[in-house]
Amino acid sequence: AYTATLKDVPSIDEAQSGELLVEKIAALNPDLVVGDDWADPAKQRVPYDKLSKIAPTALFAWEQAAGNWPALATQTADAVNKTAELAVLKAKYAARASSIKTSDADLFARTRWDIIDCGQDSGDLYSKASSHGHVRTEAGVPLNAGKTQTSGYQQYSLERFDLLKSTDVIVTTTASLP
């Protein structure tokens, strides 16, 4: 959806590894660097010390499966002085979620849903703690197998996907299916 809008925005990471290219960031002469990194210090990869030498830098904790995206949006809006604009977006989001919850209440009452991604050997089952699940559950979508998970997603071998046998609707992407 954003390809055309972002076509002229320079890439600042290595496509294959995701490694930030600090030199490219510096060449942009930013007034502010805003980003996220893993909440878990053992997984953190963003070179804050190098970035903060380029410009003031605000890094926010990214949790597994981006389940904390509302907090990231708020922190980012605060960092760039766009809290009023975010409030408008939040209101639209809440209204849309409420509308879906109301209009599709009958469907949600009679169906069980789950969200998955798969590879050749394993798959991820998402919970309401993921960005995927958060958006859907706020709109009233009832998760089934993923409803009791506390982490954003849980990885299972494909043989274990029998836990979806009582799920009526599986949300995924065609690229994800082996």
C-alpha cells in the first residue's frame, strides 16, 4: 500500500540482513532519528551510540510480534510533536473497530478464528498480544487456539497445527503457506 508513496525514500538498511547502514543515515543529515529495537537487551541490534552522534535519537522498545504498537505510535508522536494528529487517528481507529465489532457481532458469535504464519517446517500462532491479534480482537474477532497465549506468537511444528482443528477461520497470507 505504501510502495508508491515511499519509492523515493532512501533505504537505510541492508535488505538481506536488516543491518542499519549508519553512513546512509548520517548522509541524510537528520534533525532527529526515531526508531525501535528489541525490548530484550540480548536481541538489541540498533547502534544507539553511533546514531546519537548523528542527531538526537529516540529508540523505543519493540516487543515480540509488535504487540505494543499503540505505545510505539504514542512515543513516536510525542517525539515528533504530532500528538494531536495521533489522537485523530486513534479516534478513527477506535470508531472503525467498534463499527466492525457491532456489524459483525453475529459472525463473531458463531465462528472461531486464528492467525498463523508458516514456513516449511514450523508455523507461528498469533495471540491478542501480537499486532495482528490486537487489531482483530479490538474489532471483536474471537481468537480460538491463540486466545490463551500470553506471548505475541508461539512457534509450533506443523504437526502440532492440529490445535487449529476447531478453528473455523484461519487468517494468513498465501506467501506463508508451505
